[in-house]
Amino acid sequence: QVQLVESGGGLVQPGGSLTLSCAASGNIRSIEVMGWYRQAPGKQRELVAIIPSNGATGYADSVKGRFTISRDDAKRTVSLQMNSLKPDDTAVYLCYGVLRVSLVPMAYWGQGTQVIVSS
């Protein structure tokens, strides 16, 4: 059974930094895309950052220049380095992966990790 498990959330002051990590486990043939979404209370889930298998990266405008996504395929992990955090970054952050378990790649989600930016 494929699982995505996040870690690294918590409470941080405005201007601070956090690093989120997500580990994929299970009978995975390949990892096509990995990324991070977030969902704040009363708001829609939004894409934060994404990194496909070619290593190219994409970011939401609101986090460009502050967040950095990276992946380690050997360890099957994706990380999100978050700097200069703002109260608006407060949300549940969810790991997302398009993984090939059989012939057809499928999307998987983690349970989420809470990030609170507050003084």
C-alpha cells in the first residue's frame, strides 16, 4: 500500500523558517511528480510548489523567492524549505505525488501537517 507521510510542521514566528518533508513508501515503480499543496481554514486547497521527474520546479506566486522544493528519488522524499514565513502561510500542508505503482500513474495524498505562523 502506497503512503505519503509528512513531517516538519509546527509553530513559527513571522519571518522564521521551517522545512517540511514527505516520504513515499510502498511498491512504487517510479515517481512522476511530487509537490505540496496547502489548505487554510475556509479557503480552497492551493498548489504551493511542484517538482516533476525532470527536476523543473513550479511555485505559487505567493511563495516564489521564499520557498524551495527539492526531491530525492533514491530516498523517495520531497522537501519544502520555507523561509520568511508570513501569517498568511498558516495552513495544513499536504504532500502530493503522482506515482507509478502499476502501468498507470495515480495521484496520492498525505494526511497533512499543520504550519502556524504567529507571534
